[in-house]
Amino acid sequence: RMRLLLDANEYIYALGDVRRPSCEQLLRFLAASRIHEVRVERTIVREVCRNLPKSHHRAFFGILSGIVEGDCGIDEDFVVPHHVAQHYQDIGFKEGDAHIAAYAQVIGVELILSENRRHFHAMAHHLPFKVADAEGFLRRHPR
């Protein structure tokens, strides 16, 4: 059982107007299997809602309720100390990605799932957690 964090783009590509089948399959797998602990933070929720049409928000929150662990479901963004996020900015992450990486570190995520090749995948050697995209994760975790 791994603690996972899905970057906003996983939800957007699964539910938005431009879809990636691997992202859709990932969410279905996580909801059906419930073998991994999935965490989500308020910053990710805001980004997804900003990038999905309002008509898709209900589906997004339905998915979250089916896959996210924890008493309140969504962690607040203030759990991330500024100095931790600043560390990720200092090594080249843009502010939003730095915050997500810091959140992952603070809560002990083992794996971030992201389609973001520019930052998370390119900087994986600097991170205290692993990084994979939906397709790679699904290859290693057959349904």
C-alpha cells in the first residue's frame, strides 16, 4: 500500500474536454482497487476546478470521494511550511509545482503521479519520492 499524490493534470486529463485514456484508467483503477492511499491538497483542487468546465466539477468531487483517504478528505494548503516550498523553487520548480512537491514531502508521499514532464519528471533525481505518469503506473500495477 503506497501513499500517492495525483497532480492536478491527472484529474484534468481524466475528466476534461481533452482526455487521455491512461488518466481515465488510473482514476478507475484507484477507485475500484482502494489498495493505495491517495491524498489531495487544496491547491490541487483549486487548479482542477480552474481548468475543468463547471459542468465537470460534480464528477471531480465524486472521484475524490471515491479515492481520497483521510478524515476530511482534502488537506489544507497551510500544512506546507514556506521554507520547504522555497527549497523546491530554489532547485528550479515553478511556485505551484514547488508547493505540490513540498506537500508531498511533508506528508510522506511515496509516489507523485503527474503528466508534467517539464518539472516533476525532469527533476525526479532531486526528489525524496518517486514520480510516474499514469501510463507508467498502470503498466507496473496491472488491473
